[in-house]
Amino acid sequence: MTDIIAALAQELNQPKNYVENVVQLLDEGNTIPFIARYRKELHGSMDDTALRNLADRLSYLRNLAERKEEVKNAIAAQEKLTEELSAAIDSAKTLAEVEDLYRPYKQKRRTRATVAKEKGLEPLALAILEQKKDDDPAALAAGYIDPEKGVETVEDALAGANDIIAENISDDAAIRKELRELIGRKATLRTAATKEEDSVYRLYYDFEQPVAKLAGHQILAINRGEKEGFLKVAVVLDREWALGLIWNRIVKGSGPCAALVRAAAEDGYDRLLFPSLERETRSDLTDAAAEGAIYNFALNLKPLLMQPPVKGHVTMGLDPGYAHGCKVAVIDGTGKVLDTTVVYPTQGERRKQEAITRLTAMIRRHGVTHIAIGNGTASRETEQMTAEMIHNLPGVSYMIVSEAGASVYSASKLAAEEFPDYDVNLRSAVSIARRMQDPLAELVKIDPKAIGVGQYQHDMPQKRLDETLGGVVEDCVNAVGVDVNTASASLLGRVSGLTATTAKNIVKYREDNGAFTGRKQLLKVPKLGPKAFEQCAGFLRVPESAAILDNTGVHPESYEAAEKLLTLCGYTLTDVAAGDIGLLASKVKLLGREKVAEKLGIGVPTLDDMVKELMKPGRDVRDELPPPVLRTDVLDMKDLKPGMVLTGTVRNVVDFGVFVDIGVHQDGLVHISQVCDRFIKHPSQVVSVGDIVKVIVLDVDEKKHRISLSMKQVGK
């Protein structure tokens, strides 16, 4: 364990004691959000991303250590474990290195080499491998002719020995390691078309790129093209380089036996070694591309979930459609459904005017101020109708909302439980309205894979994708905090320390007993024990509580310290409730943060967080972000001209660029080369989903529905 902590500290560039503390906290059952927020002193204020990375690497290194022991035990059981081999296994840095060392001792399926060994030809192979200058291979082989074992001739014996030598070379850990490194440096990936028809994979119909320079999105596109039968793919490595590397390691001199070893090495390379390493290379490239795509997905998901809510407004949700009409739902400032209907704005001018009349009446009747329009089928026509309608409705604006996953949610068991009296289609309109009102609370109800940011999510290792995205959702929910009296079971289930069962139990408890009036009451919820309470309490808000601290991010374990802090600075909890402690931060600074923290018996990071929470009880961290763009007019693709400067919202950030919503049904692409003036490895270094950006139109292709934009050329 000491070795693992030392390795983690070095790899993550963190002090050893911080790493040790985090490992201990994880082993004690503490969650990442809890450790990140309430144990900062123990880890130097690492954020949740760094802590999750540490937890992932800890799991990998523990699995590696466990596998090393399994391999050593398996080799020892064969009585072949030497001190040298044991030391080599112990010093291996990756699972691949461990498996290479284990390869010669592993139980194999029946191969040509195992058949040759069964015929008693292994001693002959070892004798040839010695490559003594005066040895005659034919003379050596003559002693192994045995018709009963199927070795009829000298040639049969030498062929069997060749098979054994070829497999030994293929199983040699040092050779595999060197060739693996050579492939990483010198190999290319080559693709060619298998069909003449045009497809989205045409870029790869005649393509070659060094393995070291392949981008993740290229690898994933090539894999999909191969799977769908459009591409054939090969790893290409100069055979002479590879064979030269093997011969340097294995061939001794130039005698007759050496010539046989050279020939066996060629056979082993062509038949066993390179095909194996090619598969491994493709697998490693795919794994790295998948990790990159999952990271990219997580990177996009976080700002999408953390989009500023448009709170407290009566909102109308429009789920556009053609044949089945546009589904409409009006919700109040708390998300409660006030009204629903279906209109048909795409079915001729008369029906469009009927829709405008009916929706205008609903807007006036309920005092709607914002309209959320789903961005799917018929969104364009619905947006045009909305823009026309609100010309006569001062103070009403609209926003295009991603409807990714809305249909999945609408048909789910969860939606049926939430809206048993509503048609599936109307549920999606409610979801779209709520996505504008509080994106996080609504999007947690949907499988993160269906939210629609990132690339190739369906090609990812699903378990790893689910773990990563689940972690992002959990971090976002806990960063914002959750009102225990209004949150759905879906939202509560993402709170640190709570499970799906305890979340449902909280909802049932408040239904049976009325609203929670304090955090301590949570301990009365079935199956919510002291450990779960410790993990979740700081992230749950109780606005109805008489104790103002219950509506802050101050953890109950620190209530005493918070009251002492207020007394020290001349304030009371009543002042906190009234919002009359504007000078708290200044007073703490004047007294000295370190001295104040010492007096209170807490760390400086906890003190800093406490001051922020006391100065803004019930605060929502999302309120500090720029508000979303609300529109009152609509642009058409044909209205766009090169040189136009527009304001847009970043919808997706991928390896090759940024997709921006500029108020046209089709998002525009800012290629990575047009993001900024300096070199960047990834667009996420500059922008995130939800950012409001200025762009200039470079080109518009109406036939292909493509809009090329630039951020770096704005103002030039």
C-alpha cells in the first residue's frame, strides 16, 4: 500500500500525506463530493475532478498489485518462479507488462508449438536456439525422429522445432515491449474503402496517418466505418525494422542453427507476433480514444447541467412536431403544471393562426414570460410561429432548448409516476419547459448518455461511460445543493451519501409527515443512518427551517464553529437571516484568517467556505454565471451572409471544434483553427458548453446545411 501511495503522489504531483488522507477517506466510505467540500484541509483543496482521477488511479494500481500476486502464484505453482522473474513482475508498471511476463507460462489453447512439444521436440528447439557454431541442425534433429509420435523425418523434427522457437520469440516479454514501442514511434494506420458508394466515411477511403498522431475522433470514426463494412483497416510497420530488432536480440553468429533461428523469427513475427501486436495496438488506440471521448463528454456535460436556471417565471414549453402537432405545457415558477394543449402551426396558414390565437390566450391567462422550444423535428417552423406571436406580447421572450433525451424520459417509468394523468407527448413538453427553468433538476432524470453532448457515446465502454457521467452529475448536484422539500427522488438520488432507496424514502417521509423543518429530521428517514447523514446533510437545504444554517452549505458538524465566528465578528444568526452581515469577510480578514480559523478549531479552507455561505444563505452557485440568451426574433439560414457578426450559445465542444447556436435551426461550426489566435490542443481550453460567444459567419452551405463560423476573426 505504501508503494501505491508513493506512486500516486508522484504521478499526480501531490504531497504524499494528502494522497494518504484521501485514500483513507475513500476506504472509510466517504464520497468524492463530501471529501472535496468538507475535508479540504486533509487534501489541500483538490477539486472533485482531481479526486476522481486519484480514485480511478488507486483502483487501477490496486488491481495491478492484485494481478501481480495472481501471476506470481500461478507461475510458482508450476515451480518456475525465479527471483529475477518475481522482481520483473514486481517492477512492471502496467497490466500489459505483467501479462507479457506471464505469457510464456499461461495455459494456452492447442497451438502448433504445443503439438510440437507433445512430440518431444522442445529439447531440439532449445539446442537450436543455443546456435553453437559447429552444430548441424539435421544431425541434431535426427535423434528426434519417432514415427509413433508423428515425427517421420528430419524435416518434420525441424518444422516442429521452428514452431516452438517462433512461439517462444512471440512470447518474449522484452521483444514484445521493444516492438510495442517501435509501433508507437514508427507505425502508421492505413485505411481503404471496401465499397464504391459515397458515405460519411469518405475521408478515410484512402487514408494513412502515423499511429502517434491519430486523433481520438479519427480512431472512433474509422472503427465505426470498419464495423459498418465501409473500411478495411491495417497497422503498417516496416517489416525489416521489426525483424532487425528481433534478430539483434535472438540471433547469435551466422552458423546453420542461426539461419534456422532467423527463419523461425520471421515466421513467428509474421504469423504470431505482429498480428497479436496489431490487435493490441488497435485495442489500445480505441481505449485511449474512448477515454478521450468520455473525458470530452464529461467536459460538455458539466456546464450543460450547470446552465443558469431561469427561475421563478411562468414558462411555456413547446415540443414541436408535424403530424402529431406541437405539444404545449405551461408551468408555474415552481415547475407545477398549470395547463396543456396541442396546436398545429405547421399545417397551413389557417392552423398556424389558430395556434397563435390559442397560445396567446394561454400566455395572457397564466402570465407566461418565457417560452422554451425543443430543438427537434419542426423546431424551425415552431420558432418562426413563436417569433411572429410574441411581436404582440411585450415582455415575452423565447429560448431554443435541447430536447435530447426528452422522449426517452417521457416514456419512462419515472415520468409515468410523475405525470400519470398526462399523455406521453405532453410529458415531453413539461420536461422542455422545466429544462429552461432549472436544467439540472430536469436533466438528472435522464440517462446522461441520452443528453446529447460529446461524440460517439454509443461506441464507448458503457460501464466506464456510466461511471464517469454519473460522477459529473453527482458533482454538479452537490455543488448546487438541493432543496429537500421540493427535490424529486431522481435529484435526491444524486446527492452525496444517498441511494435510490433513501431518496425515495425522503420523498415518502415528507409526503406522510409534511415538509422537513430541519436537517436533523433526516435521521428519522428509514435507512438513512448516521454515515449517510454525515455525507448528505451539507448538500441538502431546508428553506423552511427555523435554523438559518440549515439553508446553507455549512455542514452540521461546523454549526458551533459558525456561531462562534459570528459572535467573534459581532453578528448573530438573526443578522444572517436578515442579510445584514455584509462586512463579515472584511472583519475576518482584519482579524487574520489563520488566527480566526485556529480559534474556531477549523482549517482556513473551511473558514473561507463558511464565510461565503453565511453571507449568502440559500445561494445558488449558478446565479453567478452569465444568463442564457433569450430571443424575440428569428433568423433564417438564407438570412446569413459571410461577414455577419452574431451572438451565440456554445452547444457542444468536440475534438475538432465548437458547435454554436446562433439562432438558426442549424448550429454553426467553429473549427478548432478558428477558435482563437494561439495554438490549442482542444477547444475546451477556451470555451465550455453554455458559454455566450461572438462569432463571425465565414461560409453558408444551404444544401448541406453547414455553417462555418470563426471566433478569432471577430473584430478583425
